[in-house]
Amino acid sequence: MPEMVTDLLRPYMPTAEFITVSPVLGEALGKPEDYAGLVFLGSEHSVLDDLGWVTALRCWIRQAATSSVPMVGICFGHQLMAQALGGEVQRGDWVVGAKEYTASDQTGTVRSVAYHQDQVCQPAPDAEVWLTHPECQYAGFIYQSIPACSVQSHPEFCAEFSRALFEFTRDEVLTGEQTNAAVASTHKALDVAPIVGQFANTLTQPGMATQT
């Protein structure tokens, strides 16, 4: 939800103006250079879906990269950025619940909520692995020649919202066993500050940010 991401970023970017644009609803994106920064959010759709707006957004991300517009991706956005910039995504098992992601420099872990079936199986050539987990090898990227980073998890999801989401999809998307384990995992505190800090550092290189 855009409001959740705005609330997540605002303490780090108090002067930023956030604008939500929905390509799913057919809203025009304009040119990437029209924005000081971009955040690509999660979606109920898959990057593997044969949808016109997904294809168009993938091309748009490449244009943004060419123009060096700062970009951040979350879940679907993480996957779509990887695809657009030369990586690959595949469908696998569901990964749900609060997970301990290891930082690439081995300095510690980040605890954030996962809810995905698709995941990146081949990074883009320019992507350096930032976060990893046994169930998701490529859980976070920092791009080397453009101002961009992304994560597979949902740092905007608090524990209460996550539990409600897991229960809402019980016996439809998730099995009862998966749901119980995911709910139980959220009772340990989340720690997404390193993710949000990296997002803000990326987006504020030129100044502001917008959500897509």
C-alpha cells in the first residue's frame, strides 16, 4: 500500500513530496526524468504475467536507469527492476513470515516480512547482492552504476498488518500450516531500519522521491 511506504520513508525524508501513480489503473507515468526518485511497490500481479502494463513498466525502468533516476523496489518492484535490468525471475515455493536476512558484508541481520512466491533467480549484471536468506538467495540488491536498490521483503509491513494478511489468505493462498508458522514468526520484533536507511540514501541523492 502506498501509504505504508510513505509512512516508512517520511521520517527519513521529511521534506519529500510523495506522489502515487498506478500503471495498473492506466495512469500515465510521464517521463522518468519528471521525478527526482522512484519507488516500485508490491503487487497482487506477477512480473511473469503477460500484461501490457508490466511490459511497458519494464521498459520504463530501463529508461529511468539510462537517465540515472534514483530507484527503489519492493517485492514485485524488486523483481521487475531485476528483470528490466537484465536479471531473471522464476516461480517457486511460497516464502511467508518474518525472516532474518543476512547482509552481504556479514555485519548483521535484518528482520523483515516476506510474502512471495516468485523470486529473482539470476541478478542483473549490475546488481550486487545486499541481503540474502536460505529461502531467498537474492533478497536484496544494490546496483553499482546507477542509484538503485531493492528488496524482496516488505519493510512497510508491520507485525499486526502481516498477521491479518496471513490469516486473510489462510486456506486460499497459504495452507493452514504455512499460515500458523507465518503468524508465529511475527511475534519477534522486526528490524527494518537498515533497509529504510538504504532506501532513503538512494532516493535522496538528488533530493526527493515519488512512488509508482
